[in-house]
Amino acid sequence: MEIKDSILLPKTEFSMKADLPKKEPAILDSWQKNNLYESLRKDSKDKEKFILHDGPPYANGHLHMGHALNKILKDIIVKYQQLLNKNSIYVPGWDCHGLPIEWKIEEEYRAKKKK
């Protein structure tokens, strides 16, 4: 007897292979056809607002897993607030508070003795 035959797993219609590169365009297309985002905004316009103002993307050096975690958590918060029946909006920000990217480039140039 094989081990797989001894394990009781539920039967589902989900395929074992995600195949996201093929499925994602169809999912996005259905969202656009149904105007999903616009419908959410329209249905929520008179509800209590929840606005998440985000900071600049990746302003402090190279990308790392912390950036991904940060964006994922913010996305979860916005969606959770929408599920709590609020007008939940994400607003990306670009204020770099002293332009850390430009400062980083200046540091690299100075290290190479360039102006």
C-alpha cells in the first residue's frame, strides 16, 4: 500500500498546480469586466473613511524582505478595514523627507572620489 492511499485528504475541485502565469490574466480580466474596484469605491463612498497614507517606496537603500513585508501588511490592513464596512483607501506617498536616495548616490560618488 502506498502512503498516499492511507491519508484521508478532502477532495476539491482545485487543481494541484497553481499555474498562475496562465490564470492571472483571466482573473484580472474578469475583475476589469466587472469593474470590481470601481464598484467597491461606489458602494463605500458614504461610509466612514479609513485612509492609509504610505511613505515613499524603497527610499532607504536597496530592496529587502522588510519592504515586501511592509507592503503586504499595509495591503492586509486596507482590505481588513474595507471588510469592516469602511471606505478604505490606500494613498501612496512620495515625500522622501530629505531625499535619502540622492544622498546615497552622493555617498557612493564620494567613496569613488567623483563629483
